[in-house]
Amino acid sequence: MSSRPGATAGGGARDRGSQERDRPRAPHDSSTTDLRLGYGTNGLADLRLDDALGLLADLGYDGVGLTLDHMHLDPLARGLPARTRRVARRLTTLGLGVTVETGARYVLDPRRKHGPSLLDPDADDRSRRVDLLLRAVRVAADLDAHAVHCFSGITPADTDPDTAWHRLTEALAPVLDAAHAAGVPLAVEPEPGHLLATIADFHRLRRALDDPEPLGLTLDIGHCQCLEPLPPADCVRAAAPWLRHVQIEDMRRGIHEHLPFGDGEIDFPPVLAALAATGYRGLTVVELPRHSHAGPHHAEHSLRFLRSAVRATPAPPVGSSEAAAPTATAPRPTGAPQTSPPYAAASIAANQTAASTTSFTTPARHSITPAEGSTP
């Protein structure tokens, strides 16, 4: 697979590693036909973007979760449109799909992790985060990305929940307008410790915004294990109609720490079977943001693990409820009402019921044990 001589995805010219980047891509494993697997660049922070993309293509990934950061397609540096076009050409050459992620720790503020957020008391600070998301939407449209990922942020001290929710809905309105105009879904991620921390919180946001068509869900499988009342496979089924992006890693109950596969508690074959049955065709992106020191190793290990888990997953019998699951990426039919469909209320009710009946105990938000902070 050849690339434009001397070109880099980030924009300069260099020759180092060109032979490696020009190697033919690894053949796609037919066992993963129903799932498109990707790896997040936030777990490859020590690699140049061009090298990271070449690595993932060589390993056989279907795509990449591209976190806009100072080292990877810096969203605040000059020449963003031209740099984005170069990345788009590189992705096309390598045959990689992409989702645009906005979880860079210090891209807006060198002193505040993930700050400022959409919930900041200062309106100008909230506007800075909104501007980042608007830039991300434009980048996603130029890259033909399947979604833009975002999250709410942590509720600031001395801010009551109603005020925080008002700030969130107000801040997302222009982003949703831009996403609609660009034809790119905005996939909000429930994040432990944040205002919007659970699938039920996503539904609260969806109702508050009157169920806008561009609004979708980023479902992190590890977060389901960490704090949702339902097991991860059931979370996938409950969230299916709104899935626009999926992140995946291992995790333990009540501890928000993204772990390599096999180091946590998740039973992955049922999760992958549920995900395949939804009809979701976006990327399922490995999310290991604290493992860049060994990024290439974990990228290779993760793909091998997930392919093995897929092969261990029996196909649902024809006519089963799983085989007939709704297609998650289907758009709302023209003229369909904006109100919550019956299965939305059913899913929320199932979550509420499961909170009192499941063998899992849902930790209170303040009791989630973070790993070096509330978010990765």
C-alpha cells in the first residue's frame, strides 16, 4: 500500500519509516465482518499521527478513533483545513474509517484537565469548549467520519444539578445545529464522575433537547461494567437505537480504570454478540489512554484478543430476538415524531428496575474509584 512520498498525516515532510508505511495492509479477518474495530490515537500519543495510522492499517484494524490533540491534528494550530485534507488522503490510502474524538486532556487549558468544559460557570470558558466541538464537526465532515464524540464534563463546585443541565443543553444547541448541517452525528459519552454519567442521563439529555436527529450515544463498554445497573451486554441491547459510536476496553466494577483486555472482569463474547446483533456498523474503538508507553504492543494484543472473542461468539439462531434486533444506525423515518419511542421508556424502566433487582450494586457517583482522576 503506497502513500504520497514524503507526506505526513500531520503535515511536514520526512522520509523516516516510509518503507514500513508502504507495506501491504494485513488481510482483514473474516471473523470480524460484523464489527469494525478501531484503536484510539489517545493510546498512541508517543507516535506521530502518520506512524500511528500506518501501524493500525498494518495490524488489520478497520479504523481509528482520532482524538484531536496537540500532537495529532492539533485543532487550534494554523492550517487546520489543509492538514485535515492530508489526513483524509492518508486514511483513504490506508482504507481506514474514522471517528473524531474530543477527549484530549489539556488541548484547551495547560493547567486544567479536560477544562474548560460545557458546564463551566464562565460563559466565555464554555464557549471555548463549544468552539472546539464546532471545529471537530468540521474536521469530521472533511474526514467523512462516522461520528463526533464528546462528553458533558464534571459539575463544578457550588453548581446545582439543574443549572448544570441547563448549561449543557444550551452549550450543545449550536453544536447539534452544526452536526445536522454537516450530516455528522454528535455522539455524547456517559462518563463516570461527570454530570452525564449513565445511559439514563443520556436519555435525560435527549428528552431535554426534544430528541434532535443528530444526537446519538457513545457507549463505552468498560463504563457499563463500572457503574451501570445492567451487565454490559444488556446495556448494548438497551442502547442500540441510539448507538453512534462505541469504545471498548476491560474494567472492574466500581473502579474507573481503563484496562487492557484480560485484566478486568468483562466477559466479552456476549458483549460482542449483542453489539453485532444491533446492526451497528460504526467503529468499535479500543480506548486505552493510559497505555501509550506501550501503544504498539497493546494495539496488537487488543486486536488479537477481540478477534478471538468474536470467534468464540456463537451466531444468534435465525428468528431469535437478537437476530431481529433493530438497526442502530438507521435514521429516523421522515415525519417521525420527536417524542420518545415506546422502547425508550421501556429501556429506562428496565434500567430502573434492574437497579433494585440485579446482582450488581450500582455505586453512588461519589463512590466510583477513579484512576488518577475522574476521567481517562
